[in-house]
Amino acid sequence: MKPIVIANWKMNLTGHEALAFLEVFLKKQEVLKLAEVVICPAAPVLEVVAKRLKNTSIYWGAQNAHWEEHGAFTGEISMEMLADLECRLVLCGHSERRKWFKETDFEIARKVEQALAHGLTPVLCVGETFDERQKQKQEVVVMEQVRKGTELLKAFPSLSLIIAYEPRWAIGTGQAIEPEQAWGMARVIRSTLREVLPTGAESIPIIYGGSVNELNVANFVDNEIISGVLVGGASLDPEKFHQLIAQLI
């Protein structure tokens, strides 16, 4: 199985900047073909990125979408709109959405459900805060997020789903956790998936996110436990991002 590498550009890179990034990044496609690479730009840049990545080995996805089909939700985008742009996946419940926009587990579960209903792969993001880890509650917190995030999926006969473990206190700090800690949490997530899903729990990839860069990424990925990474800041530099991917193949 190819390693999964998802770039979350967050609120960075305009359309012109994205095209300049891709001009450099796509020069070494022989390496990029050996990984499943997905770039998630900001919503206004999605169409620009989608057009440029057409007929390449790189996929594109979205950082967020609403849980309703359509309606009076000013400023939001729907899963149907993302599917129309041929997005590969959509992040659901990223820690910054949970923190700054107060997204609840039920709202996130509805996003996961809607993504699947429209042929998108939801990336369910789970992870504990620093305070929760200090109190030794990280496993309980993550297990509950996995349970609640997948509770609406029993009607789906097959699941195209990815779980991203991202300890919230490590994101954007430059300080990743120890690989053994990430592997331990991945095992907890896998065990929880076996409990809550009637079928398919073994085939759901688990990836890691949280201050991953080209220097430490190879320490985290082990196809039997962690299948890839969700990358933030290190995905904004095309050369460094390419180096990161090269470490996994």
C-alpha cells in the first residue's frame, strides 16, 4: 500500500501562490507517483488547484464542509460542491475546527456521513489536548471521538474512511510526540474501530499529524500501524514537502 500524505495548507497560499508552488512541486512526478499525495488548499483556491492537478498523480481535497445538503448557511460549502470539483477527500473535525469554531462530535459525525454519501473520503481527525494528556485521559478522549465520529456509519456497506490522530498540543509547535506514543494511540484507535464498526475496521488507514516534517516523518510511518501523515506547515514549501514524501518511499 502506498503511504498516504495529506497536505493541509490551512489559511495559506493564494491562487497565484498555489500555482507557483505546484510549478516547483510537480517537477519530480516519478517520486510523487509512489505515494498517495493529496493537497487540501483553502476553499477559494480549490478550483485553481484542481485544474492544475488534473492528469497528474496528485489528488486534491478540502479542509472542511457543511453537514447539510444545501440551504441558508452563509459562508459554507457543501459536500456536493466538493464532489463537483472531483475532490478526493475532506477533513472532518480538525482540531482547529474543534477549538476555534466549537465543532461538536455530533456535527463532525454528520460531516463524515455526508462525505461518504457524496463519494468523498472523510478524514476523521481525533486527538487530545495537552491538559487531557497531563491528566492521563488521552486514550479515553480519543476513543470517544472515534466512537462518536463514526456512529452514523452503520448503514454504509463499505467505508472509504481515514482516521488522523493529531495530538492537539503538538500541532504547529514544531514539537512532535515520540513515535512510540503515536503507535500506541494508533493501536487504541484500531481497537475502537473494531468495536464500533460491523465490518471494514481492519482496512481503515490510520495516519499521524502534528509537527511532522521532512526530518522526522520516517520515524512515524509503519504500514502495519500508521499508514501516512497529515502535514501542515511542512507542506507549504514545495522542496521540503517533496523531501518529506521521498522519506516514505
